[in-house]
Amino acid sequence: MIIAIDGPAAAGKGTLARAIADKFSFAYLDTGSLYRAVAHAVLLAGAEPTDEAVAIKAAQNLDVAQIDPVAIRTPDVAAAASVVAAMVPVRAAILQFQRKFAQTPPNNAKGAVLDGRDIGTVVCPEADAKLFVSARAEIRAHRRWLELKGSGSELSEAQVLADVSERDRRDQERAHSPLKPAQDAYLLDTSDLSIETAFEQALTFIEGSKG
Ligand code: CDP
């Protein structure tokens, strides 16, 4: 079984995807971490995120086992990720890895949960259950601000809102694999929901999709 979870920045996709994967003992892939890792490699090389040649090479040489989970979570890396993610060859370089993960999940898991922007539309259009998780921009920014503050960031909430909104705009407006709900996605707005309630609603939808 493949479960696709898409949505804008800081919508709570990761928390939900992890909880769903745990519940069913499925494998979980945070596809945003792949774009973040490419962006991180570009920045480490001293290049601009807009440098296509460097970004493409980083995507082609990406070693998933070497991704630094802490270093890729910074706002600079997030912003750069949405720049490299608009490059068609960068997306192409990591497409097969994502599809293979979905179709033959590691550790013989009976299913996979992938979260990102284009899982239900491009990576796994055949997914058994598709969720599009969203929340109002101010709420998403507040959640991300709390998260960043917890890891020592001094960014203001207004700055985080500006960053998140700019990234959403780039992700929605790009020509290739833009952020948008699949036609058959279940729309889950978590603005006024607790994590538990969002999880229950997602679960009810998934149980109904299992056939
Ligand atoms: O955690 P957050 O929701 O802030 O973002 P993320 O899922 O880590 O994704 C970082 C960036 O990678 C996004 O802003 C997108 O530009 C890009 N991305 C993408 O283009 N396609 C995906 N399937 C996943 C992420």
C-alpha cells in the first residue's frame, strides 16, 4: 500500500506521515529531505542555489545515507531547497529513488508513506490513499517559528511567515511538478485541529481507501 501526503510548508505533513507509518508499520520517506540535502550540498560548495550545474551534480551524486538531518533543517536550506526543486533535472535525478522506495519499501515493509509536494500527482499517481494537508499560512508559520525557536533560531515570527509564504509561492508557481492537490486527494485542513484529531481523520480516510 502506498500513502501519499502532500501539502505546503510546515503544514504538519511530517508529523502526520510518521504517525501513519508507525500505525501500519510502513516505511516512511520525507521527500523534502532529498531536496533539502541537494540544496545543502550546493550551499556547502559555496555556490548560489540558482547555479543549475552545481545543483544537478549534487542531485545526481546524492547519497541518502549521508544526509545530515539537523543541518538540512535551517531556513536557509529550506529556501534554497525550493529553488533547486524547480529545476527539472534535479527532480528527475531523485524521482527513481522515490518510486523505488514506494514500490519496494525497505525492511520488507508492507507499505510506504511518502510526504512532499508532488507525491500524489507525479511520484506515485497510483497511490492507494492521497492526502493534501494544509493550514492557514499564519498558523503554519507559527508552528514553524516555535520549532525553529526550539532549535535556537532568533528569527521573528513575521520573518518565518515571509519565508514560508515565499517558498509556497515558488512551489506553486513552478512549471514542473508544482504543489497542488491530486484530483483524488482528501483535503485535510489542520488549522483548527489537534495533532490527534488530524491523525484520526487521516486514518478514517485511509481505512476507507484500503478496499
Ligand atoms: O518541512 P517543510 O514542509 O517546510 O518542507 P520540506 O517538505 O522539507 O520541503 C522543502 C522544499 O523541497 C519544498 O519547499 C519544495 O520546494 C521541495 N520539495 C519538492 O519540490 N517536492 C517534494 N516532493 C518535496 C519537497
